[in-house]
Amino acid sequence: MNDMTTETAPAADAGETREMNMIEAINSALDIMLDRDDNVTLLGEDIGYFGGVFRCTAGLQEKYGKTRVFDTPISECGIIGVAVGMGAYGLRPVPEIQFADYIYPGLDQLISEAARLRYRSAAEFIAPMTVRSPFGGGIFGGQTHSQSPESIFTHVSGLKTVIPSTPYDAKGLLISCIEDNDPVIFFEPKRIYNGPFDGYYDKPAKSWKGFEAAQVPTDYYKIPLGKARTVREGDALTILAYGTMVHVVESVARDKGVNAEILDLRTLVPLDIEAIEASVEKTGRCLIVHEATRTSGFGSELSALVQERCFYHLEAPIERVTGFDTPYPHSLEWAYFPGPVRIGEAIDKLLEA
Amino acid sequence: MADQRDDKGTNRPKLALHVPEPKYRPGDKVDYSHLNIPEAGEQSRPDEACEAKDTFALCNDLVRVLGDDNQAHGPWDPRLDADTLRQMLREMALVRAFDNRMYRAQRQGKTSFYMKCTGEEATSVCATHALAGDDMIFPSYRQQGCLIARGYELTEMINQIYSNKADKLKGRQLPIMYCSKRLNFFSISGNLATQLPQATGFAMASASKGDSRIAATWVGEGSTAEGDFHSALTFATVYNAPVIFNVINNQWAISSFSGFAGSERATFAARAIGYGMAGLRVDGNDPLAVFAAERWAADRARANAGPTLIEHFTYRAEGHSTSDDPSAYRSAEEREEWPLGDPIMRLARHLIALGEWSDEQQEDMDTELDAIVRKAMKEAEKNGILGHGLHHPFHTMFEDVFEELPWHLEEQAEQAIRERRIKFPGDPAE
């Protein structure tokens, strides 16, 4: 077993790699963890025989049996509640919530129970679960298949929140989440399941084919939680992003010819504050980008942290680019989405300041 | 730490986890002989104001009116006149014609999403006929039949499906998530079972005001697993609310068969028993039985005799939505072999048996309805299709978040409009 913990692209000696999209990379992580640990148990709506509405669990029930990978009643509170109980027994449940927009009935079990079980039982009981859920928009899913509710969870003490942006990261991070002894929310940006998205919705969709980050080791490897990835180095400004927006800001910076340093946060809680500080201290300018609504979004927390810790290095006010504070609209999806124009304006503003 | 189980469990039998499995998977031969389908007309019909327990036997039975001889039988026969029967037939056929055209429109890229209700038309159309026009409907997402039965204009439905500039919901909602306050049809949510406590609350409000309006709500059998279902039933019985819960048991919730909502152990109608609520289980493909059950429950609610849970036993003949491919998880034979037939054909044959209809009239009607749908599509397409520019002005995206626009949304609206000018210089539409 190849136990690599590198946080960048796979090294030459990383063993066999295969080109995977994010769905296949997630499937591979689940497959490996089901194989390595008998306590890993997958549950969720339509994940068994059918293999999940996005196919992330395809083939796993057939391989590991119905008591390790199974369908559930349509009850998010039930799914997360039984995962707490399974964890109390000693299993390592990986519940899937079919869309992040459907997670709300499970919030009591997540916030009042899973997140606090370690604390209130003085660690006699833990909730070692990883809640996987597709999130984000850009697929004309309307307000019930497009939301980015990550800041609801980052606001809760006791929950970790992880969001990958590439197939390679998705697999390595998911394995770390499953092995983690605390409850983790693992949000999968569904707009980039099949290929990176640069924000230009009117251009043909790209697949992951040919991208270095789609070269995924077939074996076990981990990417540690709490470590950001430097997407590109630069000195003009720092851009903090995660999930789909990593690809959008990368393309905007490239198209504008801006020497931006882009950090893919990967883990929102616990946050890689050192990487953020080091970058902002170097560039003196900071842009924060997320698709979620603006008010009390995770960008607010990032902005506060940068202000508190890097104030004397800042040469311009911190800028935030986000979704608007409305429900995710259907027909005006691309007017809502924080795309290249919104990001470009913010970059100009930061550089002109 | 000492093991507190002195025998370490060695003398006890090994537990086993039961995970339900549907009887048939793709390619399997289907045999429905295990289904207990009683003869039409055999079920007793208690008085609408009876005690809830007098309905409990019906929770494990199946109310059927239309027999294999295409005649109406027994005490549940609602004795509708031929005009009403023809009207229900026409509306069910219109729903099907509409579904077929809209499904194709999605495939042609005119919109993002569609959901058919093929085979389930009676459970919405005929149930709606049994209600008064001012009774409030709290639908799930497969109740287009309720709207059509209340005469909603097809063009308005298509405008919503296309999210175009004439869409009354301003392009905000996913296709088919209709709303019509004028027709007492509540806004559809994509989140499941949330409408059930809301229907109960509406009914409680109507009762508290001494009004005569009742509420009726629909939910799929799969969603009865949601906590909201149980909250709704608890409140409804506690307050004796004038509300009807229609559980559409169409056997499948996307790829999960009804066993994942508990059907291996009990019927969905029998959920009523534990709450002390009246319950009925009806043949959902029998338009007369559906009408009769809904009318019974409506009369009961209106007589202050309390809520009713109705399980409509039916079959989802098509995929869950345009995003689903049922051939991946269930046998294609299920639909062909479904023993309760097709609601439209059953009502047509009944009318023919009564001498009130003919195959020729049926054919002419189908042609006429398809033409009506196509005309409505053309009309709606003048207002645009999804993603082709003819949408509501950008500022509308920020309206109705609150009654009044706060400063931050006004700023964001200005931002959106500025972005549009940058993206499409010279285009006056905003």
C-alpha cells in the first residue's frame, strides 16, 4: 500500500495513476476505504444498487454487500441520526445527502448531536462520520439544487468542512475525512464533477481529460486536512477560493494577465491560516471569492482574519466576490453566479487601490 | 475496561441487518400475483362522520370501483354523470399530452428539467374534482393534474417551464415548481414533505376562523419517511384539522422502491392507525375510486370529523424526472404487467361500456388535445425559452427576497445590471 501524503501533484514514484474525473476519484476513495476498514459504511438515498444519482457509489454495493453500502429512507434527519448511532457503536459511517439543499432536516442531528458528542461526553463517544454532499450551482438546478450552505456548517463548533476542487484532491481529502475521528462535511462541487469550469458558461464544457489534477493514484493516499494548496504563485495579489471558484479565478487571472497568487483553501475548518498569512504578507492585497451568498458567508470570516492578522501588510481594502443575497435563481443563474466580470472588476479595484 | 456482558454474547443468536431489496431488477420477469387485489365493489363504505377506527380495515384493503367488466360497482361508486366523467377523462388525457410534449421540449433543450406523472393522472385530476374550488391544495412536484383540473392555462404552465419573460414566477423556480394563488394551489417546493405540516396549518387556520375551506396535500410514498410527515399527522390529529393527506404510492422514489419507506411491513394507509386518524387505501388507477375516496375525506373534514390519510396505490410508469433512467434499476416489465391498468384507458372503457363514449371519440380527443398543447407551446415560445435572453429584468432577481429591498440588495442589483452592460454592451434589455 502506497501511503503518500504529498499535498501537491503526485510524485513520479507514487505508483500507478489513472485519469479520473471527480466522480471516479471519489468512488475510488470510497472503494479503498471500504476495503481497508470493515467499519466504513456508506448510506444514503439511491446510493446502493443504483450507485447514486451522480454515480459516486457505482459498483460499491455489488463489491462490498448490502450491509456496507445501502439505500436509506428519504429522511435526512434519519440518515445523519443513524450515522451518529453507528459511530457510537464503532462504525465509520459515510452518509450521502443527495443534494446539499436537502441537508436542512438533518441539521439538528448534525449541529446539536454529531458536532457536540465528543465535547459533551468528554470524548467517551465520538461521531467519526463524513457527510458527503454535492453542492453549488451552475447546472440550472434552481434554488433547491444549487445552494452553497458551507458557512452554516463552518459556524458550528465541532464540525470540519472540506471542499475539493480537483479529482486528485477529492480522493486524497476524502480519505483523510473518513479516517478523521470528528464529523466532517465534505461538499462536492457538482459543477466540476466532470470537468473544471472556468466561468465562461457560453463556451463548451470541458472534461477532466488531459488535466494534471485528473491523474489520480489508484492506491491509497491522503491529503491532510487543514492544508491549503497554492494553485499558482504570484506577487500582485492573493486570491482565496475553494471548490468551483478555484478554476474560475484561475482563468480570470490568466486572461487578465495578472500575476495573482491563488490559494485553494481545500479545508475551511480547520483553516490553513499560515498559508493565508504568508501569501497576503507577500502580496499586500487580498481577494476572497465564493459562490455562496455574501452576508455572513465564509468570506466574512476570511476577511476578518486577514484584517486582524495582516493589517499592516495590506495595501488595499480586502475585496469579496460572492453570489448575491437572493435564493439561487433558475433563469438568471449566470447573472447570479460570481463570474469573470464580477471577479475582474474586483481585481481591477484591488490593483488600482 | 471489563466487558460488562459476562457471556460476551456467545450464547445469544447473531443479529443480522435487514436491507430491503425490490422483487425485480432490470431484465427480471415480473410476477404481481403476490399483490392482493380485491374485486371492485367489495369494500364497505363507512359514514363520513364515523369514528376513525371504523376505517382501519380499509387501510389494509383497496377501495376499487371500476371492475374488469368496465362497470362501476359497490358502495364507493360516486355515481357521477357522464359529463363529469368525460371531463375527468379529458383532463387526464390533457395531462398526458402535456407531459409528452414537455418531456420532448426538455430533450430539445428548451428547458432544463421536466417531470411526468404518467399513470398517476387520476390521483391528481380526479382527487381535485372531489374538492371545492376554494379548498387549498398543497402539492408535491407531480401534481400538474391538480392545476389542469382547476383550469390553469397551459401557456402559463409552459411559460413557467421555460422560465421566460412571461413566467409568473419570474424565472426563479425550477421548471414544474408551479404556484397559483388564484387557483388555491400553493407554491411547490423542491424539498420533500415540507408541504404536509403547512397544509395542516392552513386547515387549522381555516377551522380557527370558522371558515368552511379545507386543505388537501400530496406526497410521494418515499417522502413519508421525512420527519415532516409525522409532524403533520400529529398536529392534524391533535387539532382535528380539516386536512386530507394524499400519499401517492407509485412504488418508486427515484431508484428506491417503496420498501425503503416501510412498505414491507405495513401499508402507507395504515400509518393513519397509529395516529387515530381515518385512513383509506384506494386503487389509484381507478378514477372513480380516487374521486370517491377524496370526496369522502373532504366531506368528513367539512363535517368537522377530522383529517384523513389516503394511500393511492399506483405505479410511476416513467422515470422520476428527465434526469433519471429507470432502466438502470427496475425491470421494464413492471410497467407492462402492472395489474391495475391505466387510469385513462379504464375511464374511457367505462364510458364506452355506458354507451357514452367511443374509440373514435377517444382518438379524436387525443388529436385535439395534442393540437391544443402544441398551440400553447407556440404561444409560450414567443415569450422565450430557457437561456435565450427573453427572461425577466435583472432587477427582479432581487425583488421578493423581502417585502422591501434593503440597501445591500439594491447595491447587488446595481452590480448585476452593471455586469450585464459589460457583458452585452449596447443591449438595452436589462
